[in-house]
Amino acid sequence: MHARAGVAHAVGAPQADDFGIGGAGALSGELPLTPIVSAQAEVGSILLSPNDAPAGKPARSLGTVTFLMLGGRLHPLKSLAPGGLWIGLGAGLAFTGSKPRFGGGASLGWDVVLGTGRWTVGPFVSYTHVVEPGTSKVSDSDAHVLWGGVQVSFGAPKEKEAAPPPEPIQDGDGDGVRDQDDACPTVKGVATSDINTNGCAADDSDGDGIRDAEDACPQSKGIRRPDPTTNGCPATTPKANPDRDGDGVPDATDACPDEAGKPSDDPKTNGCVAPATPPESIELD
């Protein structure tokens, strides 16, 4: 709904000479058809004060125009609607006094959105044309009225911009658990409340991505290894002097690193099992 009010003045002879400044107002209803084009119905009235009549002429009366028009309204700047530039056009009946005439009009304005967008306000300028029947009388010339002022509108709030679509969920293994929350992002699993196993296989107790059946350390999160005896076990820092057979002789100097033996001064037997010594004599029965 729109309400316009302002000052008016006739332009062109003879009305500009017969009448002075007056006022005008109109009420209109707008029905949007597209984001830019709307249908519009408008009713309004124009009152013009009479000028002094020349000497010897009868006094002039108040000039009145009442109009009922149908037309449209354009909002060229879609991004600013319901505010911004608007253009109104219409045609219909116009009464000068009690005489029905054909009339038309055009308006141009700029609205500013207030608050949440239910209200707008802004300046406008309008032109109203009343067609007089063709006669030889000068006073029967078409009427031209220019008027302008302020428009106040009430209607639907400005549409909010659509929210951007959500970013696609990153789920590399396709198990429905986002990679950022998935303790096993490369192994398809199930969602759990434990951050250490969320997204891991149901039979992976430690959540290291290695199933318990293949995990040599199912209760300790580890790494995948080709050796089944250490697969899934935690990574360990190698000792400074590794001793695989645990005989106290470092592997670097152990001649038998995979067989527990005894230290020896001989590098060829150091860390090896000492050979059995045969008995010195054998007694025969």
C-alpha cells in the first residue's frame, strides 16, 4: 500500500493562468507480478486554488480533479526492492468537477527502506493529464497538472539474501563421519562417542585403523607393519645399543645376534653359545 501527498500546480494554458498552487494526494495498492513488475490500482484527488479573475470576469472557483486509474509499477533496481527507484503508470477515469473524463498519469520516485523493510518513505514527482472533449472553447483544453511530495509505503519486508549452500562434508572413507572427527579417516567404520574410535571399524578396539584380528597390540594404538607380530603396535624408539637376543652383547659386536650366548674376547664367538667340552676320559665297563 502506498500513500502520496504533495503540492500541485497546473502547467500549460489556460489552467496555469486560471489556477494557482494547490495540493494533491493518492492511495494505491500494488500487487507484485515479478520481482520488477507489479499491477497497481490508484485513487486520488487534486485541488487547485483559483487565481483572481480579470476585471469584468466572474470569479473563478476551486479547481478539482478526482481520478481512478489502473496501471503498473516498475522497480528497475531489483537488488534494492522494496526500496530504490520506482516508476508508476496508469490510465482511467478523471472527474473535473462532476464531469467524467479520460485521464492518465505517470510517477517517478525513490523509496528508502525503514527498519525491517515493512515501511518505506521517499520523494516522488507525478504528472496527471485530463483529456477534455474537443470543442472551440479555450477552457475545454486538456488539463496538465504537475505535483510532487512524499510517499509512504507499507508492505512485505525486503527479502533476505539466500544463505550460501553448506560446504560439502569431507568424508574420505564414506562412513558418514567427517574427516575432521574421524579417528580412522581412511578406514570405513562406525560413529561412536569416543573421539579415539569414532569412525573406526567396530572390531578395532584401539582405533588405529587395524582390525583386532590383525592387530598384535589391540589395546594400544599403533601403526601398520608387514610383520604380523608387531602389526598395530606402537612405534618405539630404537635403543642406542640394540640387543635382539638379550644376552647383554650389543648386536653391533654380537657374532650370534639372534642366539643368546656369552661374552667372549674372541670377536668370532662373542655373544655365541660356548661349545660343549667333551669329557677327558671315558671309562668302559
